[in-house]
Amino acid sequence: MVNPMRLRACLLLALTCTLAFAQDVTRLPDVIYAKHDGVALTMDVFTPAKPNGAAVVKIISGGWNSNHNGIGDGGWPKHGFTTFVVVHGTQPRFHIGEIVGDLQRSVRFIRANATKFGIDPNKIGVTGGSAGGHLSLMLGTRVLPANPKSKDPVEQVSSEVNAVACYYPPVDFLSWAKEGDSNEGIGPLTTRAPAFGPIVTTAEGRERAGRELSPLFWISAQTPPTYIVQGDADPLVPDSQARRYLARAKEVGAKAEVLIRLGGAHGGWVEMADDNVRMAEWFSLHLLGQQPAKPFNFDISSLPSTPAPKKAAKK
């Protein structure tokens, strides 16, 4: 026989623990960072109970589509990072070039309001996967400088991010799996043409868009430290993309590291939890100066991957 008083006490304790856990992170939803074309673009801000003063911008994007469904903090607040989960306009209504511009504004908005959010404006990291990874790299390589003469206070600060950590990002649209294969109809310039807009309907336009929107062509010595995790069995983004990013970073003197997950597809491996922790260590190193127990090698390395079990279909 269950003691009613003991049961009530247990339920009360469980409820108290649940509420305490929920209060560890506070959420400020639907913060507007931009308005244009009759659309308000928003971010949700997740603040940990004990913030470390640094920020992580988490980009919600898959195929350059974005929405508010299932927004989560990505686990970054448990490492002390105030987390800004950013939603952008979705293609094809908004083309990738416009999306990049909106995300640049989101970083400027965060920096302009750093005091309000309790962060250091010079300690901002960015993360995302797939299209979100591409957009993270674009923020790292294409920086809008501060314009002190602007009447808009958001434009009076730069869009610079201080560290990048992302999954399987597109890096070069002109050479997808091999040199110049976009001319053969290979890669997103063809398969995702509406996302780029009408510019890609001509050969000259494809070349221009492919170069303007490929992070590979914009890596410089000033590019922030960048960590990429990529599966070598990815059916959507070839692992050569990440490898070429690292090679170019080395050429120009930028800090970067690539982890290849052997047998990894386009995400979906069990060890992604470990990879997230490693990314948090990357941000802690480059935003806070905290050395990890296992040093980074600023080169390429590989580890095995285990496919995550598939969820059973609902009957």
C-alpha cells in the first residue's frame, strides 16, 4: 500500500525540482531584430542562471528555410552562454543574399544591445548546421563594418562574430564535389536555384552568385577561429567542402579545425552530443580564453560515428 503522505511529498519534490530546472534558463521569445517587406524577423533569447558573459548565435536554417517550430536553446546555456536563436526569412521569397544580410543585422542587433542582454559585445560565437552552417561561415567571412554616421544605432556597430562552430556547411557553390562542376549542373546552384534567385538563370549570374555566396572565397587572416564537423558519407554536402575550407584557411593564416566523422551522413550520429561539447570548448577557448583538457590541433582529424537508432513508426 502506497503511503498517501509519502506520495504527495515525492510529487511535491519532483515538481519543485522541475520548476528549479526550468528556472535555470530564462527565455525571452520573439525579439524583433529586423522589419522589412511587411515581415518582422525575430530571435528568442535564452539566458542561463549563471551567464559567462559570452553569446552564441544559433541559426535556425535547413535548405535556407527557417521557422519557429521546435525552437530550442541547443544546450548552449548549460555551458554558460547566453543563446540567441535566430529565425530568418525563408527562400524562395527571400534569396540567400538577402538572408545573409538579415543575419548580419541580427548580429549587429545583439552587439548594439549587449548591455541589455548582459554579454560582452566582443564575445559572440555563431553556430548552425547544413544551410545554417553555411550562413554561420558567411557571418564569419563577410563582415559589415560599423557605420558611426548611421542614424540607426544597430548599424553603428559591426556584424563581426568572434568564433564559429558548425556542422556540414556548404563552402563552395562553384566547385561542389569537384572543380567547376557547377557548370555541369551539380550542386545547389542548380538543385536549389530558387534560393539564389533569378541571378542564376544566366552563366554569368551563376558565377557571380556562386562566388559572392561561397565562404571559401572570403576567408582571410581576419576570419574568426572556425571549427567544422563533417561526415565523410554525407549524401548532401561532400566532405571535400570542409577539407577545402581548412586548406584555404591555412593558406591565408586563419585558425580552423575540421573533424571528419567516419561513416557519418548528413547528421544523425550518436556522437553529435560529444561534438556539441567539443564545440562548446571551442567557444570557451576563443571567447573566454579557457583551455580545454584536450587541446585542439587546428588541423584535420577523424573519429568514428554511430548511426542514431531510427524512431519506430507510429501505428
